[in-house]
Amino acid sequence: MHCLTIKTGLMKRIVLPLIFVFSFSSLLAQPSYSLRTYKVQGGKKTNFYLRESKNLIKKLRYNEAVLNAATALKNAEKKRQFSEAQDRLNNSYDLAMEGNLTRIEELKESTATFEGDYTVTNFSELIRLYTTMNAINDLLTSIPKKSLKPAKKKDPGFTFDAVDYTKDLEDTRIAFEKSKEEAAAMHYTKGRELENSESKSELRRCAKHFRWANDYAPDYRDATERYENAKKLATTRMGVNKFEMSASSEYGDVAARLTEQLLSNLATKARKLEFFEVMDRDQLDEVIREQELSLSGLLDESTTADIGEIKGVDVILVGNITESIVDRQESGPSEKSYTKEVVLRKVKYTDDDGKEKTREIKGDVTAVAKIYSKSAEATVGCTYKVIDIQTGEILESGSTTGADTWQFRWIGSFRGDKRALPTMPREERKYPSISKMTNNASTVASDKVYKGLTSYLSKVGL
């Protein structure tokens, strides 16, 4: 029968990683627990479970190894499979139980009194351990006794102590639910303490605490209403002004295209951020009309402090198109020689058996071609900045360039054997439209502006 004596050297390997998880969890300021346990894949062949258990033992994942080895033993049909499955269990069962029981004692001690979020997290780990140990017990007890006997004369067979942890699991679940209520109360109190803050960063913390209270205990008191109120005050609302054209362009309204593309990116980002909203140009225009203000001259550093009168907007994104160029180039012809081995002819011959066959005669052929090339590049450059409406402070700024390139080469004429020529068009192709290339370049530029803003957006929106 397997004994659960703890081996000191062995437990260093098992306990240390778990202690790390325990201490790290105390740093988490939000619900961070899971009740999900490992499940053995169904419908596999016995050898699959034998391989899985072997790999899991190597990774020191003994609970999972036991479950796979027990499944293999239950499904075994050949003497080798019985022997290997028993061997896997002998190499993992004691280690799994020793590690579990040691960890359970640590968790019981750490959850004796409520100490915050990590208490809930540790209760959830206790539930997972008891659930896993019951699953192991149920699986092992379902295996016919004859399958536990030595498969070969030299084998020790496999024996185990059947222990039912159902009562421990039920008691832990009750304590777990109580700890969630305590965690909800704790976060609700912290949220109330931050409600009167004027700082958006503090209000974001306030809203999160109310949200976490609800995460622990759905519909906890009036946490939902307080969360919505705090979130409204904590949210940064960005207005996006159409980029100005500092550089003249004959290629259409590049500024409008870039602005719309950037708005699309920001709107996508806004859906993923809890405390960030973006206003499109129409919404911003409506705010401005209502307040009889103008955004002209916002890029003038001396006037940015005058925009604090705008209500309903926290920051505004403004920018300039500094460059909008399409450059087209043509070159050629340039002569280039090509050589290639090809089949020159085929000859018939009679083999030793008197059968008629065909043989290929290969050789090099050459050609000289006149190569022409065309290229085009569209470039859209811009600068941007995020301005605090109240103070005129520039919170984020940058400059970037987007480009779209195109190149085409073709053979105009040649002399020699055309079989030597590379795969290349024989006719000239028209340039892509200027509007298409500038649109592509502005898309690249808007993506780069968006990327440049992501750090700021995460700071204010998460």
C-alpha cells in the first residue's frame, strides 16, 4: 500500500513553485481565481494516455500524470500496456498526493482569516485540489482489481488508499462563497473612499473597485450604479479634428482620408478600453456649434491654452499633413543576357531488350532582352498631438510618414532563343492610380499615428 510520507528533498521541487503562486497572488487587486480543473482527453487510444502520462511526469505535473496513467490502465488490453500504466502510476501517484496534501495545509493556513483578494484565490485553489483528488480517487476505484495486480512477475503492481474528500470540498465551497462576499464588501468600501476624487486616475480605480465588487457578488448593493457614475467621470473623451493640410496636394483630400482612417482605428480601440471614448468629427462639430467656438489655430502653440472653454471633451487630437507626394520613375531599356538549359531535341534508340525508347538531348540556349522598368512611390507625412482641453498641455505628440510603393519590369524586345528568357511580362503596364496610392499611404500613416497613441490610450483607458 502506498505511504504518504513526505520526502524533504522531493518536496522542494513540488512546493517552491506553488509558494511563488501563493505570494504573487497577494499582489493582484482584482478577482483572479478559476475553478477549472484538468480534464483527460476522451476517445483516445491507450498508448496516447501512456505517452501523456510519461510527458507529464517529466514536467512534474503529477496530478495530470496520474489521471492519464489511470485512464490508460482502465483501457489497457495488452500486458505491456498494463505494465507501463502501473509503472506510470507508481512514479506519479505518491508524488501527486504528497504535493497536494502539503499544498492543502499551506492554503488552509493562508485562508484562516480574510486578507483580501488572494484569500478568494487560495480558496479556489483548495477547491481545485479537492476536486482533482476526488477525480483521481473515483477513476482509480473504477479500475477492476485484477488490473491493479502485477502485469508481469517482476512488476510490483499498484495499490492506493481510497480517500473521499467530498466533505472537505463542500466545506471549502461554503468558505469560498463567504470570502467572495467579504471581497465584494472590501472593494465596495474602497470604491466609496475614492468617489469624491477629482483625479481621473483615482476615479478609474474607484470604478474598478465597484466593478470588482460585482464580479465577486453579482448585483452587490448599489455597486452597479456607483460604477456607472464613476466610469462616466473617469472616462477620457477624445475629440478628433480633421487634419489640416500644411502642404499643398494635387492628389485629393488626403487629410480627410487620413482622419477617417484614424477615427476608425480609434473607434475600434475605444470598444476595448473601459475608460476611453472617441468623438467623430460630426459629434465634435456639434459640441463646437452649441458652444459657439472655433477650433481654428489649434496647432499654434500659443493658442492651445484658449480651448479650455470646450465642454464635454477632455482632450482633442489635431494634426497636420506635412507631405503628400507621388513620385513616378521610368528606366530602360537595359540589355541583359540570359542562359538556360533546355531540351534541344529528342532521339529514338533501342535498348538492350530490343525496346524502342526516346532520349532527351539537352543543351544551353541564350537570349538578350531589353528590360524596362517603372516605379512609383506615394508618401504621406503628418504630425499630430493630443491636447488637454482644460490646460492646453500637449499630452502626446509625434510625427510619422506612410508610404506605398509599386514596381513593374517587363521585356520590350529580345534576340536569341526565347526559351532562355525569364518569366516576365512582355507588355508595359499602367501606373496604379494616384488616388489609390495616396490612399494606401495615408492608411499606413494613420496606422502609425494610431500605434503612436496606443501607450497613451492604454494609460487613460484601462
